[in-house]
Amino acid sequence: MLIQLKRFNMKYPKLWAALLLCSAVIGCQPKENKSTLNAAIKFKVAGKTAKVYTTAQKSDQRLAFEGEQTFNTEPQPLEASVNIFVNPQKQFQEFIGIGGAITDASAEVLAKLPEDKQQELLNAYYSEDGIRYSLLRTTIHSCDFSSNSYTYIQEGDKELKTFSIEKDKQLRLPTIKRAMATAKEPLMIYASPWSPPAFMKDNKNMLQGGHLLPEYYDSWAKYYAKFIKAYEAEGIPLWGITIQNEPMAVQRWESCIYTAEQERDFLKNHLGPVLENEGLGDKNIVVWDHNRDLINQRANTIFEDPEAAKYAWGTGFHWYENWAGGEPMWGNLTNLSESFPDKKLLFTEGCNEAFDPQKYQFWGNAERYGKSMINDFNRGTAGWTDWNILLDENGGPNHVGNFCFAPVHADTKKGSLIFTPSYYYIGHFSKFIRPGAKRISTVSSRSHLLSTSFLNKDDQMVTVVMNQSDMDIDYHLYIENQAIDLSIPAHGIQSVIY
């Protein structure tokens, strides 16, 4: 083809020049301009309909289908009107999915339920009739949401000769396999460690922080490789791993501290090379896996080092930095996206703490999810992972008493499930936005409404709108000069599909 073009150029130089000029003017040569032109053609929505799904506090609406609205040509919005403006010409990060963690606790609670309730729970999360989770996080041996601390080796086994995941085969692996079987599409599965074995740490304890001793860096790196291979031998493909859950938190449960330099050097000199040598160089490695507040210092330290950065897919983060009040540090994500556009962002954990069974239906817990998800996505986040998919009536089990909320709880005495509003808020995103979607420019004209939009690969657009006020709000959803008129209840969330 290139030879033919060169011959054409030599034989018809003036015509070739005219074609190049035409290409530059109408934007049909560069890929960016071509995709923009196609987007403009695709999104002529006049006369098309939009489906609306709503969840609202003072109602029984839970992901309820509200009907359809038709796009019509609208004049310039009035100054006093409330509007959501969507611009399909501006596309951003690719979406990889939404999901939750299958921990030991989730698997243990599920096993205590009657078989029909077990399947109801799995359907609710993973089936086409449920909220269609596409991500799944699990742990590398124990965490606080296990009934006890354990590892996959005998204490002192530096050579990892006793490595075995037999404990996981009892409950956790069967639960993960059932989730995979329930989901219509493959799940993206990744894993995180909470602590190396006690003998590998300077405090000789899996709990209470401590540091990984340098003489065990290679042994610990090989531990990840053995874990990945063991899970994949069980038919569970691993997309990747995070290096360490919450590497700056000294917890009363399993925890381990890495400074930014220590994590960088462990990745660069040990974990990255070990996975490559073990034939696992295709596995994605996520750094940090902690809160938004210190995320930039960690990313700066690791990503400014080319030898470390080449092994890192991106940065994971949690939402627990808001311990002293104030707004979460979403601006730090914007800075990170701008500073390292080739590195991705993944929300790896969030849950509502301080479990209280009287607050199953506390709406503020759900709104924390909606607010976080919209702001995280609008700042470049590619995927979003909740913590435990299921906990019991005590917010556990948890071997150190760190009881928390989950979107769904089980009353193991009654053999029943309790769906909290958080489940439905997450569902407004996970049910309709699918892996491979692209985020689309979306803004609101009033701070009462938060919004984000994604374009799925099948050209279906999803706009999620959240009303955090005490008022019902009428608003217009605009695409260029086409709009639909909608109303969102106080403390409600809507998914608009068109």
C-alpha cells in the first residue's frame, strides 16, 4: 500500500497535494479527527428515546424503571434552569469495571445461608438480572475479614517449599468460582496482601504494621508468583495484584509498612523482575493501594523512576482519608491523572465503617458511594471496587473486631438477606456501564446535582445523575441542542440510558 501511494504521489503530485489538504481540512486523515467526526454522526439524538431508572430515599424506588423520554430540539437554556450538559465529542479514560471483594468473611457468611439465598446473593451481584459486577478483588492469605490470621507456608519457610492454598479451597475459591459462573462476561480478578508472614518482618508479627526485612524481599516476591500460579491452576485467572494493602497504616490487624522508596525498590528490584522471570510479566501491578491524601507522593516517587514505572500498571486508592472531616481529596486524583496520563487509577477499597444494625437503611451510606464514584470517575478513575460483597448481622466475621457495613448483609440466624441502599447506588453504575466504555464530558449547571457519563462499546450512552439536596429537582439533559426534561427526587440517583 505504501509503495502504491508513493507511486501515486510521483505521478500525480498536484492531485496528491490536494488530497492531503482536503484531509487536513475535513479531519479525515488523523485518527482523532476521524473519531470526532464519527461521534458527531452517531449522536444525532433528535426523536430518540432515553430510559430512566431511579432510586430515591423517601420512596420504594430501587433501580426502578421510570419510563422513557424523547429528545427534542431545545433553545438556549434559561439562566435559572438546571441542566446537565453531555458532550460526546470529548472522550476520556477507558472503563475497566466495578465490583467488590470476596474475602474469607464473605465466603464464610455465604456458606451459612440456605442454598437458594446463596444463589440469590450471587445473582444479585453478578447476573444479568442483578447489578452485573465485573471486577473482583480477593486477598493473598488472611486479612482482618478472616476468622484468624494465616499464611500459605509454614513459619520460617524462606524457600516456600510448604506453599499451599488448601485453606482457600474450602470456602473462598468455591465462592469465587460460583461468581465467575454466574457472571455472563469474564470477571477481572486481582488480589492484595495485607502482610507478609511474621518471620519475614522486623516486628515478627503479621499484625501491628512492621516492615518487610530486606533479606526476604525475593522470597516475598516469589510468594506472589506462587499465589498467582496456584489460583490459575484452579481455573481462576488473575488480572493482577496490588503490592500492599494500605502500606502507611499501622493496624491492629494484618498490616505492613512501606515508605515510597521501599515500595519503589521492592517493585523495581524484586517483584517486577520475579514475575517476569516466572512467566508472569503480563500480570498488572498496582502501587499504593491506600488513601487519596498521600497518593501523589507515592506515585511521584515510583513513576519518576523509569525502571520502577515500567512494571506498574497504575495506582490503587481507598476513601478513608476523610478521618478529620472535610471533603475527600479528589483533586489529588486530577493531579495524578494530569501528571502521569499513561498510568491508570483504580479504586481498590471502600466501605462504611462503625457497623450498627440500626443503620442498614441509612441513606448517607449510599450517598457516600454515589458521591465518591462520580467524583472518582470524573477525575480519571478506570475501575471501582467495593470491599466485602457480604457480611453477617454483626458486620463480620472479623478476627480483630473491625466490624463494617457491606452493600448486602446476611441474617445467618434467619437465613435471610438484607439489601442496603448502597447496593442500589452502586448498581446505578455497574448495571449499565460496561467494561470498555469511555468516559464522556459531562457537567452540571448546579452543585446540587452530580453527574458522569460513559459511552459503552455498543454506542449506548449512560448518564448517572445524583441529587444530594433535600429538594426534588427538574432538570434538562442536553446533548448539543437536543434535550430531555427530567425530574429527580430529593436524595435520589438516576441512570439515563440512551
